[in-house]
Amino acid sequence: MFHLRIAMMAIRGLRQNLLRTMLATLGVVIGVGAVISAVSILEGAEKEILGRVESLGADRVLIFNGSDSKSHRSVQVSSLLPDDADKITDEYPKLIKSVSPQYNGAGQTKYFQKNVSGSILGTTESYADINNYNVAHGRFITREHIRGSAMVCVLGHKVARDLFGELPCVGKNVKINGKSFTVIGLMEERGAIGFVEVDNQVIIPVTTAMGRMFGARHLTMLVAQCASAELVPACIDGIKKTLRASHRIRAGEDDDFQVFTQDQFKQSLGQVALIFGVVLYSIAGISIVVGAIGIMNIMLVSVTERTREIGVRIAVGARRWDILKQFLTEASIISCLGGVMGVVCGWAMANFLSKFTGVFKVYTPPEYIVLALAMAAIVGIISGIYPAIRAARLDPVQALRYE
């Protein structure tokens, strides 16, 4: 009952100066809200990117064009050839299941008056198997299409829906960058594979893309599927050995290609997330410190204004410890109330930004909510200690004379 009475007195004290209390609470709301928003955005983005990385598969090895080792500047060079895929699979048939050469371009796909802008992927028949990406209707491109540089295409789910709606698309003719292609297949709705939204792409034979569409000689990348995730290091060694020999790279010279695995992407992601985390959490931490200073300032003003009240309470028997607890309780109420409101406002703001921009998704781990509330409580106690001690140490005689 005694502690309840202290709490009720603290609430009455805060209600006497409601506007000042609200301003102090607002400082905590902003601080905690900034923390929750930063956490939600960072965790959501990290979770989404991590999911995309994991969708690549732990048994995949990605090979990209490298940089010119002979130049003093970091210059991107094109080095990967379509024949490299066959050389790798022929050299290590037991280590590597298949290799998918890929050439990425952009263009417009048109069907009568409807047209869609998106990515054009030139690849081989191994692309669908490596990514476990299935055809919903029709068929995928074949080795015969590759050899003949056939003018055929397979549409991503969203591309087909935008062009044909609910009508069947297999067998129809579309124009890609002004060239006529026959639709032979429609892919399942998949979303993303790695960092590519595959529903928005059109797949054509790699020979058609490089020779008849874009006039390119080098690939964008190679994707190799190893026999198992445990054999990835051995596969990387074999791939490097084969490509160095194919590209005639001498001993001591740097590779003109780059090899990445899922683990390497995760490490890079962790480093980037750490940098962004330090920046965002530093800004949020400053906001909380500002909120704590606001609480301390309000409590000091409150002690000064209620000096005579404190003197009366001490004179009628209140202990200094009781005065200390009352002002600590007032500071804790402000911080806890601000913490709860800050969590709600921060979560709402992060979700609003996510829906408004459509760029990222948000995720708020429950443990961070508990941590934010605990942080708000600690901030209230710490910022209220000095004003509470100052109030408890007032001389009752001097306090009673205070006007």
C-alpha cells in the first residue's frame, strides 16, 4: 500500500504540470521510436537480403568477370566465354553437376499494343535445373535451341500476365527489342532467385542473346552447381584451374574473373550490415540521450517549483528516502510511458516507410522491443537520480521558507 501511495503521489505530481510531462515524454518517444525504426529497417533489409543469398544455394559457385590486373586502376574486363561452361563440366564431371552460362541484357517485350520493359536473360537448358525453376506451361529452351540460335523465348510469370492477362501465351509471337520470338514456355511464379526478380525476365537461348540480339562476345556470369555443398572448395579450385588455363593466365598473374559462394556473400552482407548498424544505432542513441536530458531538466524544474511542498512533507514525517522514491517514480513513469509509445510509433513509422516506398521490408525482433523498453526504464532511472537526490537533501526549514 505504501508503494502504491508513492506511485499515486508521483502521478498527481506529473498531472499538475501535464504539458511539461508530455514534452519530457515526447523526448523518450522520439528516442525509443528512432531505435525501433532503425532496428526494424535494418533487420528487415538484412533478413530479406539473407533470404535472397540463401536462395542461391549452398552448393552454387558464381563466377563473374574480373578486373584488369595489369592496370593501375580497377577496370572491369570481360573475360568469360560460352565455351568456359563446357570446359568446366568436361574437366570435373564428378565434382560439378552442371554450369549455366548467363548473359544479362535489357529490353522491351511487346505483344500487339502491350509492352513490358524488363531484363532479358540468355542462358542454356541447365538454368532451370540448377535453380529448381519449373515451367508452368509449355517447355524450357533445349540444346537444339542453343545450337541453332533459335528465336524462341520463355516468359516470366509477371511478364506473361502483363502481356496476355489470363489468356494462354505458349505458341504466340512476341517482339523483343523489335525482333520476333515464339513463346515456347511460361515459368512458374517464383519471386526472386538470388538478387534477380525472375518473374520480370524473359529467357532466351544464350547464343541468340549474344549473337542475334546484343552482339556480345563475353558472358555476364557463370553459375556452377557442385555435387554437394561439402565439395564447394574443391570445385572452386577446379574452376580456377580450368579458367586460368582457358584464359591463358600465366603463373603469378591475377585472375581475370571473380568467384563467389553463399558464405562469401553472407560475410560481405554482415560487414555492410555492421556499418549501417553503427550509423543508425548511433543516431538513435543520440536521440535517447537527448530524451534523458529532457527528463532530467523537467525533474530539476519540478524539484525547484515544489520545494515548499517537499519541506511540508518532511516536516510532517516523510523520510528523505520517501522523497527520493517519489521523484524516481515520476522519472520512471515518464520514461516507461515514453518507451511504450516509442515502440508503437517506431514500429508504425517503419511499416509506413516500407509500404510507402516499397523498397524494403521491415522486421522487428521481439527481443529488441524488450531491450528498448528496458533501455527506456534505465534512462528514466539514471536521469531521475540527480533530481531525486537533490529533492531528498533539501533542508526542511529552508524549504518551508521558500517562495
